[in-house]
Amino acid sequence: MSALLAHAPVPFLRVWSAENRKVVNTRAGAVFLGLIALAVVGMSVVMAIWPGDSELTFGLLVNGSASMGLAMFMPILAILAVTSEFSQRTLAVTFALEPRRGRVVAGKIAAALTTTAVLLVVAVAVAAVVLLGAAAVRGETAVWDIEGGVFVGTLLTLVLVVLQGTAFGLLLRSTPLAIITYLILPSVFGFVTMFISPIRDALPWFELSNATVPLIEGLALTGTQWAQLASASFLWIAVPGGIGVWRLLKGDL
């Protein structure tokens, strides 16, 4: 009986829970979570003070803080969640406790998406508080309108950029290298292709930030735009992520 217990498979929920704790238990992770929360609050306050030509609504605050705040920082947190164990040399211990490496990778991805969902809830709560405060200060009625298509599109964009950060982390295994590559490589690629007309016109097929622009604006994408999103996601998520997972499953630590 003891032998059976010793070799009993680790439930995935336990793996997922352990990976969630790793996101917040490291100093870098905790500090970065605090910075993301401050960015969400700051973004909402700035939009409430200067809404531009748009009417200040609940949807404006939620979608703005999510697309400009969370989408900017969450991929970096996903990179930290993946690469921290490589830099701290603790991944061997993790695989000793759970030898099925694919489940550990799945747990890390699930933890990154869970953290994104929690922070999105925080962004929604902050947007509600800021909207009520702004309406009270201006003596106006709070406008709770939110476009469902825009919100869902923003949510899907968040998922894609978090998966992109995870893919870069799995591929490069180094926190500074993965973060620098994630921040610089797409920008350099986009800048260089601006001067090559045939490639510039086809950029949404190859560059994820361009392909997600229609998604952030709503879900009314054409068939071509969905195909462009799939193509760019394959190049920037599936390819680096697939190579990184393959190296992790087949190679040495």
C-alpha cells in the first residue's frame, strides 16, 4: 500500500495550485503583481480625468486598463512564472515531485492564465470604483455601458499575449533574455518590415500586435482577419512554445 501511495500520480489541481503559489511567493513575482495593480489603478484614474473625445463609461475604463495595463505587463509576469525555476535551479526538484513534465508545463500555463483572470477582476472592480468617484466629483450619473464584443475581444487578446510571454519563457529559459526578446523582437521586426512594401502590406499575417488590433476593437472580424490572427498566433506563440516544450520534455535541465 505504501508503495502504491509513493507512486500515486500527483493530481493536476495540486500542480496548478503549486504553480499559482510560485507566482506570488517569489520576490520578483510579488513586486511585479503590485506594480501591475498600481498600473491598473493609475490607468483608470488617468482615463477618468482625461477621457479624450469618448464619453466616460464603465466599458471605457475596463477595456482601457485591460488592453493598456494588463496586456502590457501580464506577459512579463508569465515569463517570470516560467523562467524563475530555471534561474533558481529548482526545476529539478519540481520534476522529481512530478516527473510528468508536460503536466508541470500545463500547470504553469494555467497559473499564468489564472493570475490574468484574477487581475482582470481587480481591473473591473477598480474601474467601478473610479467610475463612481468620477461621477460623484462631476455631479453626473455613472454610465455603466460596456460593449460585450469589445470586452471579449480584449479578453482574448490578453490570453494571446500571456501565452506569447509563456512561449518565450519556455523557449529561452532565461528571465532577462526572454523579457528583452519579448519586448524588442516584435518591435524590431515591425520596424524593419515597414521599409519593405510587400511585407509591410502583409504585416498582420506575421505580427501579433497588428493582428490583434481588430480583436481589441470588437469581435466583428472578417474571415481574413481571423486567418491573420491565427497565422500570427502560430508564428509568435505555437512555434516558440512548441520548441520550448519539446526541449523541456526531451532534453536535460
